[in-house]
Amino acid sequence: MLLIGDDWAEDHHDVELQDESGRKLATANLPEGVAGIAKLHELIARHGGELEPAEVVVGIETDRGSWVQALVASGYQVYAINPRQVARFKERYASSGAKSDKGDAHALADMVRIDRDRLRSVAGDSDAAQAVKVVARAHQTLIWERTRTFQRLRSTLREYFPAALAAYADLTLTSTDALELLIKAPTPATGAKLTRTQITAVLARHRRRNRDAKAATIQTALRERQLALPEQVNAAYAATVTAHAQLLIALNEQIAVMEEQVKAHFLKHPDAEIYLSMPGIAEITGARVLGEFGDDPERYASAKARKNYAGTSPVTRASGKSHTVQARYVRNNRLADALQTQAFCALRASPGARRYYDKQRAREIGYNPALRQLGNRFVGILHGCLKTRTTYDEATAWSHHAYPQPA
């Protein structure tokens, strides 16, 4: 076999080629793109002889991008290795913490040579699953960015215009109509001058109900007396708030656009029906779970393997007389967030899930751990449904967790 360590950067790749004994055959610094892949193929042809593509093993610290897809398409075995694993592996060479791109490439080549059976190969996901992952991640990232921007806006308003926080609390400050009103009147003085007609017009444009009552509440809150700042300082704060509000409006628009993209790509996927049959899952949550799990039927050998990847199953720490069972904190946070959302929503949709959750709570398990255990159970159920190509069935899913019905 031919073992390759690929340490990637934005514009180049440092690679090292080894044989099965660990002998270094070649090192190279390759450019990103078509030219770099072509040179890598030349190196493999020069040192691999008559090897089949499947006998070429590549270790790299990412599972995404056109370079990785080109490696997979060439038929090579590609292992995406967590940078934390690489850092720990390198400690066997030296404890000084020294780092170099060539050293990282050497470590990656050694890892796929020595510990390949402990690593996870890049999944052979379909194009449809990869598309779902891309749009689902982009949608979630925009939501996270909106939350960060909102927190900055809220913090700024607390410093000079707290009345606005109270005035727009009922609308929620991330809503476009509240942001438009804030842009129209970004200071305490201009806010106090807003008329009920002006406020109602903005609310009407966004189809708010009970507009007259809401307008009256907003006007009253904006006219409350508050501590004043110098006019020049107020103007500076107003410019800052206006910039944040404009950014939030743009984020709202793009989040709505990406939401439609997520739904469209997800509903085209052949596994969508199975995901949507699960309690607590709709299009957005389903797309996030599918995108992070992928659809390679060979990726997860068992339900336990899928649970471990999801991070819902616990880890055991045993040393001497100490023996503890703890939650996994090193995990795919996007997937964990989606599964936690599913578990929470399923409490109303699934009687079996509700009884299972209540049983955990009765054992004095906390709210989040109980939801995590429920999510872990759902991952196992999902694995069975995908393996047998059947949709979720409430009676079958909870047949091993039957509890007496309340009188």
C-alpha cells in the first residue's frame, strides 16, 4: 500500500508518501486546485507502481472541499482526521509542542499507516446529501450570525436607549418591522417623536395583528423618561445601532431565502420521507440531521456507531477505583443541536418519547441529560428505520419501553 499524509492550507498542500514499512518515499509542496491534484497523481504513479487506487491511503484534516472530493473520486481511501487526534499523536515524537507543515504531513501519514483501523474514512455520500449539508449549514450559520449581531445591538441599546428594548419587546427586536422602526428613530429624542400613525404604518406593512394596541404600547414606552447622554454621543450610538439594524434586516432576508433552499434540497432526497416520519423532525431539523449523518449506507456499522458519532451516547472514564459515566463534549455540535431540538419537540408528538423522558426525570436525571438520552434513543430508532427502509412506527419504536398507562 501507499500511505499519504496531506497537510492542507488555503493555497497549498504539504504531502508525504510512505510505504507499508514507514519508509519515506517522497515529500512535496503542491498548489491548491487542478495543478496540485495532477502533481499528486504523478507522485502516486511514480512511487505506487502497479497499485490499485484502493491501495492508496490518504490522511487529511478535513472531510470537505473539492480537493477531498477529487481524492475520493480517484478511488483512494481517504481518512478525515480530527486535528485534536493529530496533535495528540504528534506527542509521541516530542513533547516540546514544535510544529511544522512537513511534520504534520509526516504524522498524518504515520496515522493512516499505524492506526487506520481506528480512523473513520470519508463517507461516500451522494451528491444530494452533500447539497443538503451545504445549504443546511449555511442556513444555520446565518442564524448564528443573526444572534451574534442581535446581542451586539441589544448591548448597545442598553447603554443609551433602554426604552427601545421595552418598546419592541412584544415584536421581538430581530423582526424586520421592529428594526425598521429603530432605523426610523434611533435615538431617545427621535423615538419620542414617533407618531402612532407612523408606527401603525410599519406594523401594517408587515401584517401585524392588533396594530393599534401595539402602536399605542410602543409609543408609550418610547416616551418614557430616561437618563440623557450628550447629543454627540447619542448620534454616535445611533449610527452604530442603524448599522446593526440594517445588517439584521439583510440577514433576515437571506435566512428566509436559505430556508427555502434547505427545504427544496431536503425534500428531493430519497431519505426525506423516513426522516419526516420521525417525531419532532420537520424539514429544517431533518435537513440538518441528514446533512450531518450523510447517506452512505456503509458508514455506520451499527446503531451504536451512529450514536457515538452523534455524541448522544455517554463515555465511561475508569481509572483505579474511579468509575464515571459522562456526556460526550467533543462532538459534532451542529448534529447534537439538531438532535436536542428533535428530542424536545418529540415530547408532545410521541407518547412513547414522553413516557421515556418522564422515566429519566423520575430517576432525578436533569433536564438536558434526559433530553440527551431521549435523543440517543431516537438515533437508534432512526438507524433501524434507515437500515430497513421503513418509516417510523410509534408502537414498534417503543415496544421495549412499554409502561403502564395512567388511569
